[in-house]
Amino acid sequence: MTSGNPFPQMVETLTITEVSERARLSPDTLRYYEKAGLIDRVGRSAGNQRRYAAADLAWLEFLLRLRDPGMSIADMQRFAGLRRGGAARPPPGWHSSASTRAD
């Protein structure tokens, strides 16, 4: 993902294709993140198409910041759960597998 917010202020919702292009993730990855519980169930249009709201995009931006340094899906799920619970950062002594990997 490039620097800067790929999801500028928006009024309307975005399709999975629009979010995919902005986030530089495939639609399959977005669907997987939803299935894995990293993204809450996304709203749907009358035609049952995913429609991403501003809150969904802010959460996705957070997830991408976790993924960029190489955090595993399992660690992303754990940390996202903490964040949903109100934690601003991991508890003391918490380490992701990304922080323990050897280069």
C-alpha cells in the first residue's frame, strides 16, 4: 500500500472491486479476511453485493498496518480481537510471530 490514506473521506459505500483497487488487495483476499473474522460482516446491497462503509475501510487500513510488517493471520486475528475489545496496543509481554522470526 502506498503512503497516505487510500480511503479518503467518502459519503457513499464502495464495492469490493473499488476497495480492492484502493487497498491493492484482491477481492478474494477481502472475502478471506471476512471469512477469517478479520473484517466484520460487510453490508450488502439490495442485489446482495458487498458494500464497504467508511468504518469498514478504517478497519481495513488498520489490518493492513498489521500485515505490512509480516504479521501472521493468526496474530492479526488475536490483535484485532484485542482492538475490538478496546485495547489500543497489545498487552505487555505479547509478541507476534512476526517479531520472533529470524531474517
